[in-house]
Amino acid sequence: MTSWRMNVARWLCAILLSSLPAVSSAQTVQQQLTDEVKRLRKEASAQPEGELWKDLKPSVETGLDRIEKDVAASRVLVAVRGLANIRFHLLAVAYVNQRAEVARGDLSGFEREWRRVDGEMRPVERLFREATWGKTPAVVRALAESTLATTRPLYEASREYAAATAVPYGLFYLGQARGALDFAQFSRKLRFAESYGHFPARSFAVEIDRLEQQVEKAYRPPLSIDRHRDFIGLNAWIKRAVELDQGKLYYGALYAYLEATRSLGELLVASPRAADLARLKESAIAFEKRLGEPRRDHSIARLFIELAGRETERAQASEEASGRSARAIVEQVLPAYFAALERTAGGPATAAKAELTVTLVRWPYT
């Protein structure tokens, strides 16, 4: 790249990054997340009541409440995961309101905005891929890569959506694309005091392909009819895992594969009974003890252990929470995670053994 183009790229990147909250290197990650929740609450309160915001406001407010509770309960990784989803939607609504003039206009105005956003995003996407992550936990990079993978599909869909429906809805998709990229950049600013070891970044195509085969077997009536919407979400995670893996974004690929595994597990397992919930909690603790290797970054597994703990507590406190997610994590996701790492350590020859572990073991249940 010529020097003047590099300068332009840095200038455009600086413009987009200037919208991110200032972060002090002295802050802990808990303080950063707390400050960001406060900022987002302020952003939410500033949004005028409109059709888009009316639909999203309850889930955004509930999500922010949950993030605060997660931070208070030291479930920091789950809080970061929740933040990715909340910022994604809230910043999209804010963007539509900021572009009110475009929203009231015709498709030609949207086309100009669409091209402008493309020029804004490209240098930031390029710099993100070239960035070094230093001591950032693997799970934060995984969340950033997974979120980044939605940027271009949303951007491309926004144009078609504006033409098929109305300009404001196209702008919302465009805002989501910007919000996804915004989170990917924000995540790199998080400061973790804990030291993390090595993460074995490599292709997880074998695991993803095996999971696709399991989904095909499960997609049968009546489940395929009764839970059709859930299968759509599951397939979206698999698609994202495939694309991330093909793009050599292996942190995100593993995370998306495990989210897909969780989604399939939630479709197949029964809701745990009260006695089962106590065993689930013990099982999650047992898995956590397996993460003691100082040279291995197990933060991706820690995220799911935190999530299992939270969902178990919710199921114990309220009958409205089924606890299926916690059961799916303990029985499916965590065994799949360790099986994937076992294949990393042992090479392709251990793949068959990993399949047996993932498919047959429903630990600690029979």
C-alpha cells in the first residue's frame, strides 16, 4: 500500500475509533464493563420512541441488567459475551436515529450512505485483522472474531433489505454491521489482570463437519417442525463457524462451533429436575478443575462454565428458566471442547476417539 493510502486508512480508522469510549489502562475489566453499561444506559435513554426502539428496548434493558449482575457475580467473561449482543442492537438503533434524514429519504440516499459506510469500515476491518492481541484472553479474541464475521453479511443484506422493505430497516442492518465492527474494536481495549497461556489455534473443520452431520440426524419431525426457529439459529452458528474457519479466524471458529453445540444440546436434552441442577453445578466445578494447566489458555471453556453456573442458578431460583442450557453445556459443550483440544494435541489420529467422547458421553448422566 502506498504511503498516502496508508495515511487515509489510518485517518478513517481514527474517525471510527473516536466514537469508542475512552479506556484507562489503570481500570480493571470489571470497571471497564461497569462504565460501559452506564454509557449504554445513557445511550438508551437518549433514543426517541420509535418502532424499532419499541421492539428492542425491553431486551436491551434486560440485557444491561443481566450484565451488571454478571459483573457483580464475577462472571466477567459472560458479561463480555452479553455486551457484544446488547451493543450490537442498541448502536444500530442509535445509528438509524442519527441518520434520520437518510431514513426519511429514498433509495438513492441510502445508496450513498451505504457506500460511505463501506469506505469507513474497510480500513478498520483490515487493521483489525493485522492487529496483535498480546495478553488478551483467547475468549475475548474469539468473541471479537465471531462478531466481526457478521459485519459483511449484515452490510450486504442491508442494501437488499432497504430495497425490499423500507430505508429505515436497511439502515438498521447497516447499523448492526457498524455495531459488530465497533464491538470487535472495543474488545481489544479490555484489560485483564489474569495471565493466560497458549491457545492452540488451528482449523476446527473436522469438528464442525461432524456437528453438521449430527444436526442432519436430529432434523426430523416432530422436532424439526416444533423447533424450526431454533434450528435456524443453530444453522446460523454452524455457518458462522465454517466461514470463520475458512477465513483462518480460528479463535472465533472454535467459539461458534461450541455455541452451535450448545444450541443442538438445548434441542435434544430434557429440562433437568431439581436434583439434577445440583449435580450440574458439581459437574461444572469438576470441569473447572481440569482448566488448571498454566501453559494453556482455557478462557473459552471458562466462559461456558460461567454460563452454566448462571443458568443453573436461574433454574434453581425460578421455574421459568428451564436449565436446559446448563445441561447442554455440561453434557455436550465442555466434552466437545476437551475433545477438540485432544485432537490438537494428538493430531488427526485421535479424531475418532474425540467423536466417541462427544457423541456417547452424557456425563454425569446415563
